[in-house]
Amino acid sequence: MPPPDGRAGVGLRSLLAAALVLGGAWVATRPQPRPDGQHVLASTCTSLAGRTNAQRANALLAASLLSGRRLPPGGELSFNRCVGEWTPRRGFVRAPVSSGGILVQAHGGGVCQTSTTLYGAALRAGLTILERHRHEVRPRYAPPGLDAAVAFGAADLRIRNDYAFPVQLRAAAVSDLLTVSLLGAGPAARCRLEVNGEPGGTARPLLVGGLGRSGGRRIMRQAGSPAWAVTTTRLWIVAGRPDRREVMSVDRYRAASAVINVGAPPSDPTSAAVPL
């Protein structure tokens, strides 16, 4: 539970160091007061660079469905209930999504980037995490241990507001950054995130396609990813010193193979690799 007298502040250096070391496209900003008297309890961004247009569309649609949500004191938020089913009727499109480490086309591909961005903000704001799931293979838009996989009806992200005041969500994209901010009437509890881990082994490339065709070439269809083992800990700071350590997750991600099309015709227009 956030200390009621907690002062605004975060372990920004620790989190940014984790992003740099672990290769995540992750940005954290310092909580600050707003002209309307509200405080930005935490704000986290993930990069949309390299995502397909369909993945972007799904991530932004999910963000629009989250933005403006209000959590009263003691209130809970379910990502899946807020966003709803990822159906064409509701505007979600088919986009690449990881299934067992292999990218397949499915409605709602890209939504997990929005849940991941919300998870980062909730962690840093000191909200209580009731449910969170890792991906099977580490996604590239966040450091290992800081992702949140969702699947409607199967895996959810649920958070609770234990502050004495309401917390409001703001989610939007500016240029290539998807941002989720959490606002409240009082200052944020002071906490810091530590992400400790290391990469493991890699998987052999998976060769597919017309192996017997002459005059073809090799095209990277999907970039690979190494295995990871990480522990994410939240430190509560009181009077400038760590007061309590909260282990948020111990995650193990498996390695994913790069998928290479062998013997593709030189005129193939889809030659760019797609990241997980």
C-alpha cells in the first residue's frame, strides 16, 4: 500500500539504466504537479518505432479505451474489461502477434504494448498489482520483467488504487511514443524499481520456404530473441532510504528462433524483418 505521507519521486536512474542495459525502448518521467492541481503520479512511454501499422492501430485503440478511466480509492481496474474483446466489429484489426515465439496474424496484435505501458506506470506510481502475466518470449518494446501480456478471457492486467484519492488514467501517442500517465490529487508514494537479470541461450534459426529453388535469396521474416531470467523488485523509500522491498515478479522467457525464408524470389516486396 502506498505510504499516505509519501513524497513525489522515483528511482529514475535505476529504471533508465535497466532500459539501457536490457535494450528496452522505455522512457520514464518524473512525477510533477500540473496546472489543474493534479499530480502526475507516474508516466511511462514505450516506443512504437518498428511496429506495423496494424499493431499501432490496435495499441492506440486500446489506449483510447483506457484513457479517462477513474479509479476511486480502493477501486480496481481490469484491462480486459476496460478494453473489451478484440473483434473487427469493435475496430480491432489483424496484426502480428507472438504465439509460442512465432509471429502469426490475429485480431488485436499490438494490444499488449498498451497493457505493458500501463503496467510500467502502475508499478512506478505505487499501485497494487493484482494480476500480471509475462510473455512467453520477451517483447522488444519493454525491458524483460516489465511487460504485461493480456489475452481476452485468458490473461488480464488488474491493478488497485490504495491511495486516499482517486487516480485517473491518461493514454495517448505522440509521434512514436505511446504514453500512459496516472494522475491524482496528492503526491505519489516514493518508490524505485530494480530489474536484475541476464540473457540466456539463443535458439537456432528456423529456415522455411523453397529450399530447392534456384536464384532465390534469404529473407529474415522474424528477428530472434534470446532467453532471459529476471527478477523485478519495487523498493519503497521513506526518509530517503529503502524501507521495504517488494518482489513483483520472477520471470523466465524462452528463446525464440529467427525465421528465415530460404529461396524467396528477389522481387519479394516483404523483405523486412518483423520484431516480436
